[in-house]
Amino acid sequence: MKSHIQRVELAKAYRLLNHGPTVLVSAQNNHDIDVMAAAWACALEFSPAKVTVVLDKSTKTRQIIEQNGYFALQVPCFAQLNMTYQLGSISQFEAPNKLEICGTQLFYLDDLKVPLVDGCIAWLICKVIPEPHNQQAHDLFIGSVVGAWADSRVFRDGHWYFADADKSLKSLHYIAGGTFYTIGDEVKADL
Amino acid sequence: MKSHIQRVELAKAYRLLNHGPTVLVSAQNNHDIDVMAAAWACALEFSPAKVTVVLDKSTKTRQIIEQNGYFALQVPCFAQLNMTYQLGSISQFEAPNKLEICGTQLFYLDDLKVPLVDGCIAWLICKVIPEPHNQQAHDLFIGSVVGAWADSRVFRDGHWYFADADKSLKSLHYIAGGTFYTIGDEVKADL
């Protein structure tokens, strides 16, 4: 494990998603592995930590998650801009070597067989809470967060420190058509 | 209607939320009106446009939405930093004059009786799609978007133009404890 990857307590895992970054969703079932980009992921509960993510029925990642019951949400950064867009544009059903095309490197933590994307700034491993109606009617998956980690160069002690870090580590926020925003400046309410 | 408030076609309404801004949730039932801040709102479907939002059972806003069946999600901006934090911190159950304390001014569009917060940069009026299990078990509400508008100084022709506008109009992205981030720079994937 790289020294800058530090565990995040589950009660603070929501903070990794709270500012609304675009995420990468990864999953594995035996030798089947896929990663896709998703803008529609969100925290759902503080403790026990839960998340939602919308997964279209056309995606291989969803198929793997339905088979295996686990997925990871991870927060890609500006350095991964093109890879993030490619992971959201290419389907593994059409390009079996999708991950190679995208240059996506994977690693594992905690002996969990959920592949994580190297170079991201936060990772949440989640177990699907089966909700057949939500999954079928709304493509909406709910996950219980079973492990969370972050890159300590930008997230430590429960807080993001984007201002201290290189711009390449800023989170990405997708709009449409290949256009993203990076996260901006920290501002504090003053009451 | 102020001239800079322009209608957004419903098929592009998701773009108002896609970059993950913190939102204000407003609702009205007869003379009962409340507004709260929420970081956990997300697009759910492109067309017909749908959204999710997590509403804690302790909030008056949720109570009103359960009575009335409509809510608005709106995107506050940096100029509204302190108001946004206050709207998320003060309960109208404890402070009946919450909206006065927060300095929240309301207006209406399209003869819909859903109050909208003045000074925001985007507004989505939503009709609750009743999902009793999600509402009870997960505090998760699903809404069908029935009208969308944006401030044309920062969103027009389906795109955000934060770089062209004053910093005061940037969206806010909440972390915790009064700390937010503003949205940053536009970046484009280059494949």
C-alpha cells in the first residue's frame, strides 16, 4: 500500500463525496473486471455510512455488481481527466480491452476482491444493499460503505486540503460532452 | 421575473446538478414555508428528468413536502454562503422566524405554489414520486422535474459559464462544519 493512502473512518466517509465529485465505479467477479465513470453518486447516510449510485442497465460494471454484490466508488483527480472521460464513454461490451485503452491501473486493499483505481484521491468499498425495485425502476443502487481510504496529500483528519496540494490532485465535476470543472477554493461560513 | 432568469429545457436540467453543488430545498403548504440546505441531492434520470434528495425526518421542510407533494431544488452561490449554512443549521421547529433570521427572500415562477429562493443560480421544481419505502427506510425522496430555470449570467444554452461570471455566482460544495468549496475551473477532456 502506498504510504499516502490512509484509512478514513467510516463515520467520515461521506466527506469524500459531499462536495459532489464525479466518481469511478469499479467491480470484479472472478476474472471479470470493469470500471466506469458516474456523475450520479451521492452520500445517503452518515453512520452506518451508505451511498447511492445510478448505474445504467447497459453497463458491464452494473452486470458485474449484480453478480458479485460489491463495488467501489473512487474520486478521480485532474491528472486523470482523460481517463475519467474515456471510462465513461467506452463500453467493455464493445471494447473488451477497455481498461487497457484507458490506461487504468488497479490495486487492492484489505484483502477485499474489489479492484481500486490507482491514482485516485479517495476510495470507498461498498456492499450492495439489495433493493430490487430501485435497481430495476430507477437504476439506483444503494451501498453500505465497508472501507474508506484517501490520499493523505489532499484528505487527512477528516478534511480535504485541496489548497495545499498540486492542482493535478483536485477532484473533477462533470457537466456534459467532455466538459468538467475542477473543485475550486475553500470558503468558510462566518456567522 | 428577473430578466436573467431563463427557462432550461427539462432534458438538460440534470446539468444544473451534475457537478454536485450543495442545494437549497424549499417547499410550501398553504402558509407553511420552509427552506433547508442539503448536500445530498443528485440527478437520477435524464429524460423524463428526475432527481433524488435526502431529507432527514427531523426537518420541517420534509414535513411540508410530505403534505404538499412538491419541492424545489435550487443551487445557491458564493454570495449566499452564510445564508446557505444558516438554512442548514437552524430548524424552523426551534426558530419559527428561521427564514427572516437567514434573510431568505422568496419568489414564484409559472404560477406554481413552490417558493423559490431569490439570488440562487438555478432552480428545479419537482413533484414527489411517492416511494414510501425509500422515504421511510433511507430518507430518500425521488422527484420528477416539472420546471427548470437558471441565471443566464452563469448558465445558458445548456452550459455553465462560471469562468465568465463574477466569483459571487459560483456554486457551493459543502464538506462539513461550515466549510465549503466553490466550483473551480472548466477543463475539457482531450482525446
